[in-house]
Amino acid sequence: MENLDKLVLEAFLPSKILSWFDVKGCQVETNDIHIILEEKNIPPISEKDKEKNIISKGFKEITITDFPIRGKRSLITLRRRYWQVEGEKELLKRDLTFDFPGTQLEKEFALFLKEDGGRQSGLAHFYRQVSLPPTERI
């Protein structure tokens, strides 16, 4: 059953996000579905730092808006993890971007909403097909 749950979640979440994050909670409210994800404790260390002590330095949360689910706005809070290599000042974080630059929208959702009708997202064609008159739908 656990594998089935993961498959269902992957259908609603941004592509490959469960590779790097664990689901920590979900709240369903009148107008929103809020999913909380926490980055897995897998530090992005280089070969030279492999033998050094890596210290978790906490989280920074970002919330992005994704495609609506069942008529409710979907919000995804990503608890991004930071690490520090012992003896170094600079913090490490995994180079992952799920939001579209300059927005708090998930990349695919932002592309879909763009003025060009979301042609780059690959989803506009599908939505145009299902919004055709019933006799012309897929």
C-alpha cells in the first residue's frame, strides 16, 4: 500500500520532488490544500569533503503555489535543509529549484499561466483539448 500512496502523491506533486523530500504533513482547508515537505538529510558533499564531519544547520521554508487540486489552491511548503562542513564558513544546500524565477509559482504552473498559453509547459495542448466542445474532446 505504501508504494500506491507514493504513486498517487507523485501524480499531484512536481516531478521528482519525492526523490529529495519526505512528506511531513498536509492540511485541507476550505480553499487550500497545503502540503509540507522536508528535504531528506542527504548533504551535497564533494569528494574532498567526504571524510569531514557534516553538520545540519536547520531549515529555510519556502512556499510555492502549484496547480489547483479539486478546485482548491495547492500550496507546497518546502523545508530546505542547510549543512556546514566542519571547519568551513560557507553553508551547503542542494541546488534544486521548483519555483519559476521571480515568482512563488511552481515552474510548470507558471509556464502554463504565461501569456503564450503555456506552450512551453506541454500542458496547454492537453487543456485546450479537454476544453473543446464535447463532440470534439479527446
